[in-house]
Amino acid sequence: MAHLIDRRLNPRDKSLGNRQRFLRRARAQIKEAVDKAINDRNVADVGTGGKISIPSRGIGEPRFRHASGGRRERVLPGNKEFVPGDRIAKPQDGAAGGAGKKGSDQGEGEDDFVFALTRDEFLDLFFDDLELPDLVKTSLKETFSYKSYRAGFTNSGTPANLNVLRTMRNSIGRRIAMRRPIVARLEELAPEIEELQVRNDLDIALQRRLAELSLEYEELERRRAAVPYIDPIDIRYNRFEQRPQPKTKAVMFCLMDVSGSMGQHEKDLAKRFFILLHLFLQRRYEKVEIVFIRHTHQAQEVEEEAFFYGQETGGTVVSTALKEMLQVIEARYPVAEWNIYGAQASDGDNFSDDTGRCIDLLSSRVLPICQYYAYVEILDQREFQIFGSSNNGKELWRGYQPLETAWPNFSMKHIAEVGHIYPVFRELFAKQSA
Amino acid sequence: MTKKATRRKASRPKSLLYDGSEWDFETMQRTYAAIEEIARDDLGLDVYPNQIEIISSEQMLDAYCSIGMPLMYQHWSFGKRFVREEELYRKGYQGLAYEIVINSSPCISYYMEENTMAMQTLVMAHAAFGHNHFFKNNYLFQQWTDAEGILDYLEFAKHYIADCEERHGTTAVEDILDAAHALMDQGVFRYRRSPKPNLREQEKRRREREAYYERHYNDLWRTLPETKADEEAGADEKELAERKKQLKLPEENILYFIQKNSPTLEVWQRELLRIVRNIAQYFYPQKQTKVMNEGCATFVHHYITSKLFDEGLISEGVLLEILHSHSNVVAQPSFDDPRYSGINPYALGFAMMQDIKRICTEPDEEDRAWFPAIAGTGDWRAILKDAWANYRDESFIKQFLSPKLIRDFKLFRFTDDTKDDHVTVREIHNERGYEEVRNALARSYEISAVEPDIQIVDVDLQGDRELVLRHGVRNDVPLADKARDDVLAYVRQLWGYGARLEGVDLESGKTLYTSPTAKAADGDAAFDMTF
């Protein structure tokens, strides 16, 4: 006889645990592969999951097994033309006698091992050891969120918070102290009284008895009525206390130069950098706001869509962006409550007098209130060869140079090609060892 | 789905079990009953009680990757397999096995919900009766596996391992399991006959064993390397020989030896080795009976579904669908076909079963000459069941492969020497070649031909306690280098001291190579000495 069992509703993903173990195990290799993969992605695809190819050596499962060599015999099907004694030249790839299949049956051969990571796994690995530095400022003046905690008992409150146990304890204490007669006492008297009342032939003694009992009964009843079972004085409520939860708030300002001096390539690099930043913040922090400011000779705060996909061009005046940033801060992000971060990407060219103004703005107004400010200068290949290694750069770079030494929360780096973005990003946001 | 009521006896043509491709539980039961009737009354099969489980394709993937068992302990290598299989399945390179069946009592078989009713019929006949009968009756399975206890044992194993992970950490457990998996092929008893295993009993004894280990230490390790005076040397030699005898060398079951005798493993680690060993032992017969098992199941499903059609229980459309799937399964591309991937056990097995039936019922002259014992006896059912019960692949092929099949498959034998840049064809499918081709094909299924022969032959008890393994080299066939070194590293890790592998040619006795020794302290082992 057969038992037919429907298992389709059973919990799925029994292999989820194993998959996670495998990912953990291969983590180091996967990370390497992820880092490599990110450099070849489209701007738009950076956020999606990806195909990862890792050499199978690292997570191999070795066994004792034979290798090719020695003297072997084989029996194969499908002989069309051979007779005993025929000698067949071995094909170059080593498969004797015909079209052997390359690759192994278990993925453990020389092939690389290819599989797909989900988006979340990918990003987790990607941003594994990065964080926003110095996230210390918590709200001091206004606290928005409170949490309730139990804090003993109180005399007043709402019925929902009534503590029955305490109330009853008080009530019983009061009743004992006031000597309220208990029901049992009444129940003792009642049958005798009833019995005497129904009889007709009572003599004096019994009549007196009846009178006594009745009197006592009335007295007891009266006392019971006078002392209430529960008095408002007994009632106790649970007490709750509100404790403020400090909230850490952060806002990141992304400043991008989209002027004419930035070519397609430079804009692409800048966008990639900001996408990385955007993903990073989304992945690692729940409550980080991001403000996108792009500038030519004028600055505007824009939405994410326009920031990454917009096609604008014009002159270059960097200080406008900084001014815009300060305006937004004043309007929406009071310094006392928000941790402010800034990231600026530019190609280094600026309207001639403007650089001085930028430096002023930065050193006097922006840097004092920022937790961290990163400047990324985007060069082309030739420029990178000239400036890359030395600590020199285009106009903005040279201007910002003194700031780097003067302010610990300021950092600047060069980028010339896609391959630099990630390492630079990592340098800028590497976890500080405590 | 209409089911006309039949009031008269079976002599009247029966009504269709079902029509159309949708299945439901009632239809499955009805069909199961019909299949069972034929299996039991016509073929005379003897099966474990069946448990039929319907699952989704996701769950099929899951099952696939935990080597088909409904319960299995967790390990990253299963995750790796899962990830790869999922990828292949998603890309469409590989369809899912439409059946998975477990050697257990009750015999559990899985059916995908996406199968049509025709496919479910096929799979039921194939797995729930074909494979089931084979598991229950083949001598290897009877001898080496405990169908009744395996599921409980796996349950125990899963919990024990999860427990160890909690107590000792995932990494420590993973390290042991990795090493044990690498030695899994060398963790079975091949020749020594152990009594029929009773896994439930073993669980009971396990606790006692743990307590025992904790109370005793292995007396074998009392000797420490010391310089001894010459007069005493003689007495020590005898003592040494005595101890080696105690160790029962040479030992083919490397995991067993290490589990029993390693000076550095803790009790829970030994238990883990034991678990992996038991599971390897459980799967050991399956490697040796692939052709027979699949042949048996394919033959059974073919016979039963044909009979169902003959009795009017399934329609032509259903039969066609079944035959279509069947012919895909038993296809054998020739060696020069790009789809060739070895000899298909389904193809060979099925062909041999059909052939045996033919020889019993309609032999020709050649058959009478080659198979005098069975030709023309007529009782093919008995012969087949006897074959399924008492042979394994190698002996089965040697006994029953007929010249006709050799001709049908156009089998030929050739030799391949690395020193030569040509291969030489030796025998083909003609009168002079049949016997050698048959013997060679049978040899290729010998487990010792496929898996390397590696045994523990010596332990240096007085010296540095190095473990000596010997690889019996046949025909100069070497071991894969990197893999060999990796596995040796695992051996050292488990043993706690050095280990070396010597390759000895089995014919000449000459030592061909020695793989390097490294002391355990130098690197990979992460265990403390327990005393």
C-alpha cells in the first residue's frame, strides 16, 4: 500500500543554509571576483546582482583519483570502421578515439566555477569593510523618538493599565483592617434562621434565639454594606516612563561638475563614483539623506534621476555649488542635529578667480561643520601620467592642497579610469581601526 | 475524467485509469493500485512499503543537492553543488531528474508536481517498483545497508552535527567534515564482512562508547621516542610487532583506522568521522550496481506500462508520451557523437534485461551456445529476479552480456598507453572478439579499477608516529598530483602526525614514488593534543 504525501507546502529553501555556508566559505575569493567585476559594469547595472566567476581551486573538494597516464583499456560503443590492429592517432586534446567532452561532470575540472549572486549578497560583499567616518553627532536639542519603559506603580491612570494584583492586595488588606464580615459567617447563620422561621411552635427560648440571630444577621449585613469590596483608594496602575532615544542622522551632499570641460568620459566616471556612494549609503545606513547638487556656472539641487541622467553643460564656477550646499544646510539640516558629509567630483578646472572663493568657503564655512569631505579629481590618461603619482594636480587640486593638511576631515584623490574608482572609494571610506 | 462503472469481472476490458494530462491524488492512488497489481501478480516483485511524495521543482533541486536524501547534515559543499545545479537548471542545460528514490523502508520516491499523469505513471513504475525491488533484494544492499534505520540515522547525524557546531564552532566542524569527505571513498569496508548493520543499535551504543573513550587512553601510544640499550632492543621489537598486529594492518578503511587510532582526535571528532563513514557505506552498493539498478527499473517500467496499455488502462496518447520519454532515457550515442558521455547505464541495463528475456523465451543457436543454462527455459521472470538479487554490475555483465548486444552496440576494445601517441584497437564485435570485449567491459565496472587502491600499511609507533599509506599502482596509472597532496594534508590533519604515501607497483613490488612528508605541527592541523 502506498502513502501519498503532498510536500509542496513544506518549507522551501532547505538549501538556503548550505548556500550561505558556501558563500561564507568562498568569501575571500568571491570578494576578489566582485571587485574585479565592478569595474566592467555599466553605470546602471552597478546596483544589480551579478555573475561571479571564481577559480574552482579555492573551494575544491579533493579526492584520491586517477589521472591520465599508464596503460588503460576502454570499451566504447559505435564502431563503424575499425578492425583489430588498427592504430588511431590520439587527438591533441587527449580524448582518445573521438569527441570526448571537455569539462567535468561536477564542475571540479579546470573550468572556472560560475554562479550568480543576488543583489544584496553582491552589495554586502562589495561594501564589506567600509563605513562613513565619524558618525558621532547625535541629536542634542530636539529628540523625536521616545520609547516607553515600565517604571513601577502609580495611583492614577487609565483602566488599560490597571494592575489587578496590586489592587486586590490593597483591597484585601483594607477589608481585613476594617473587619468586614466574610460571607462564610453569614452562611453559617442563614440555615438556622430559616429553620426557626418556618416553624410555628417556638417557645420563649427559641424565639429569643431567633431574635438574636436575626439581629446578628442584620448587623453583619449592614457592616458588609458599609465597607466596600473595592475602594478607589485600593486601585493601582502600572506606570510607564518615556525615555528619549538618541537618533543619529546623517546627510550626504553630492556635488558634481557637469560643465563643458567635463567630457563624456569624465562625467561617466563621476557618475560611477556617485552611484557607488549612493549604493553604499543605502546599503549601510537606514537613515541617510542624500542631496544631489550639480553645477555648471550655476548650481542647482536636483533629484537623483536628473543628477545621473541629465544632460547639461555650461561654464564652470565651483563656488556656486558650495554656496548652494550651505543654503540647503541652513534651510533643512540644522548643524546641531545632522552629521554632514560632502563629496565633490570635478575635473579640476575652474573659473579663474573662483578657486580662491572656494577655498574660503570651504575653510570658513563648510569644513567646520562637516564630519567628512571628500574631493575627487577626474583626470584623463595623459594628465594622470603627469599628475597621478605626484601630489599635484589641476587648479582646484592645487588650491585645495593646503586644506588637506589643515583639516583632518578633508581628503582628496585622483581618478583617471574606471579601475581607479573602487580603490579610491575604498581609501576614502575605509573603516577606521578603533 | 470519466470512470465508467464496471460490474462484471476482469475479463471485460477495463476502463481507462485516466484521460488527459492533469493528475490529482485520487488518480495517483488508482494508478498506483493498478501498477501494484501487475508488479505483484505478474512480475512477482517484492517491495518495501512505498511512500510517494509530491514536490515542487525547487524542492527537487534541494533534494538533488543533499545527495537525494530527505535529511542531511549541512555542509558548504552541498551549497556549492546547489549553486551550480541551480545555475545549470536555470540556463536549461540540464533538466531535473524526474525521479529521486531512496533506499529505505518505507521507500520514499519524489515526484515533481509539474509532471503530467503519464510521466507520474512512468515514474511510479520505475521508482516505486523497479528501484524498490532492487534495493530490497540485491545482495549488496542487503549486506551493506540498513534500509530501516537509515532515515533515523540521518536525523541523528543532522542533529549531532548541528549540536557540535554550537558547542565547538562551525569552523572546527567544517574542518573535520572537509577532511572526512575527501577520504569518503576510502572510508568503506569492501572486503571485510561486517554483520548486517543496525543503525538504531549503533546509536544506543554510541553513548557508551563516548564514555568509554573518555575513561581510557590508547595504550598503543605509551611509547615515547627514547634511546634504548641494545639488549632491550630485541624485546621491544617483539612488543612492536605485537602492537602492529593489534592495529590490524594493512587497513583499507582509512577513516575507520583514523577514527579508532588517531591520538589527537576528540570524541566528537571521531563520531563525525563515523557518521561520514556510515553514510559512505550506505551509498557504497549504489556505485557498484548502477547498470543493474537502472536496467531493472527501466525494464520494470517498460513492462508495466506496456501491460497497462494492453489491458486498456491507459490510452495510446499516454503510451506514446511514455515511450517518447523512455527512448530518450535509453539512448546510447556512439563514441564519436558530440553527445557521447560514456556508456549510458539505462541503455545497457535495459538492453541486457530485454535480451535475457529474449534468450529465455526465443533463443537462437548462438544463444544456446553461449547461455546453455538459461536459453529456452521460458521462465524469464525467475531468471531476471535471480540476476537482480545475486549479481552486481561487473559479474552481471560478465555472465549475461550476449554477442547479440555486443553487435547491437558495436562495442570495441582498445588499449591506450601514454608512451604511445596512438591507441590500438584490439577486439571488435566479431566472433573472435566477443569474449574479450565482454570481459573488458565487465572489468571497467570493477570498483577497484575505477577507484585507486590506497591502504594504510604501517605506523611508526616508536618513532615519529608517521602514518604510511600505500597506493597499489596497476598498469602505471598515476594519481592526480594536486588532489593527492591535498588529501594527504587532510590525512595529516586528522592523524595529528606525519603521513606519507608510497606508490607501489602491484606486479613488481617496486616502489614507484613517495609523496612528501610534512609534520603536522608545521601547518594545517588545528587540533590540540588531548594528552
